Amino acid sequence: MTTTVVLPGVPGLGGLYARGAALSVAHRIRPGARTLPDVEYVVRGVTADAEHLTAYQHLVGESASDLLPAGFVHVLAFPVATAVMARPDFPLPLVGLVHLANRVTQLRPLSLGTPFDVRATAADLRPHRSGTQVDLVTEVSVDGTVAWRGVSTYLARGVQPAGTASDESPEPFVPPVPTGRWSLDAGTGRRYAAVSGDRNPIHLSALSAKALGFPRAIAHGMYTASRALADVGARRGDAFDWTVDFAKPVLLPGTVTVRIARSGEGFTFAGWNARSGKPYLTGSVVPLA
């Protein structure tokens, strides 16, 4: 039976990462993912701050509006999901988790000043060819009705669970005709961290990233995904499915060649390294009827 934990407010990510760092050491000493905690975390009556919203809009290129961008809703709800990952009985090390994919369904937009509830849980612990992956499922509701639902998939590299990873391989990526380019400086991760609160060390500096196995700091996956969503703009409508898969991390500083284009009833986007032709992210935004 699932246990519901009602938190008094959205927790601070700094304290969660500090707790997760200590627990991560224990997980690395005792490798081997087992089971997920059968628990959901809930925070009621969350509201967005106008200055916070404006800072986010400026950072990722969203237009000024009292409607909350889907990526900003992720920012507001992310600490609740992180609280699940920072539990002592969560089987993967929080520090160093790599964001593999995100799936968001926005059923209707949320407005500045409208209180909403956040509910988060972990699901589907499973093997990956490089370790173990898990889904963090977050729902945002207004008056008991779900308005936004997100599924974030994370990878713990080198942590091997029971079972065998599937042999599914991604389709070969062929760089399309670009429509733009993002130039990301070395401080990109720190600026998104200041707005999102996500100060995972892999994003902050070359020194902290190297300690976790990366040659330089890497951009937040949700920063690049949110920039792509902002580039689609108002054409996405008020209700849509937004999906993104992260292939390779964007090392900072770095340049991302991008394409945002209409496809079928929606839009596809991709970001890649122009020199190697290898993708950083691919995804789609499909308006809901």
C-alpha cells in the first residue's frame, strides 16, 4: 500500500542535495539497485512567484505572460520529486544521476497566482546498458483535477540491478537542415541553477563535474528542452504533449545547432554537434485536440 507523505511546503533543493550526497556515498559502497519506496510526496497550495517566473522567461526565451510555461512548472515541482530521491530507502545515488528523457502532458495552462497541488512518486526501476534507470512521476493539480503531468527518466551509471537491459538501440541520427544555433557559455549551468534551484554539481563547474566523471560542466537537460519549447512558442497551444530524449550531454562552453520545424500535427526539434553530427537532444511538441 502506497504511503502518502504530505510536506508543509516545497523543500529546498540545497538541503535535499546535501542529504543525497551523504546517502550517495552509502549507495556507491553498497552498489545494486533493489526496490523503490512505495511512497508518494504531496505539497498542497503551491503558487508561483512573479519575479521567479520573469527570471525563467528571460533565461529560456519564453514570452512575457502570466501563464506558466510547462518547463517552469517542472522547475516548481522538481523539488518534490527530488525529495523522493533523497530518501534513505531510494536505491540509487542522487548525486550524479543523468537525465535521460522527459515526457510532459499539459492538459491546461496554469496561471500566476493560482494555487496548485504537487504529487510525486518513483516508478519502473529497470536495467539500462550503462546502469539503472528510473522514472520520477509528478502530477500538478488544481482543485483536484490534473493540469500537468511529467515523467522524468534518470540514469545511475554503473549501478547494476537484477535483470537484463533491453537491446533497443536509438535510430541513427541524421543531422537535418538547421534553423538556428545556441551558443552556451561556461556559466549557463550556474544561471539555470540559480533559477531552477537544481545545483547538481555536474552542472556547476569543470571541477565539480570532473569529480563525477564528466570532462567539463554540462548543461541541464531541461534548460535545452525548455529553450526548444520556447522556440516553438505560442504555436504549441494551451494543451500539448512535450517529449524529449537526451542523447549526449552538452559540455559547457559549447554550441548547439538546432532545428525546430513543423511535422504532421505538431513540431519536432533537435539539437546536435555540428562538427561530429551527434545529437544532444531530440523531441516533439504536439498540440492536443
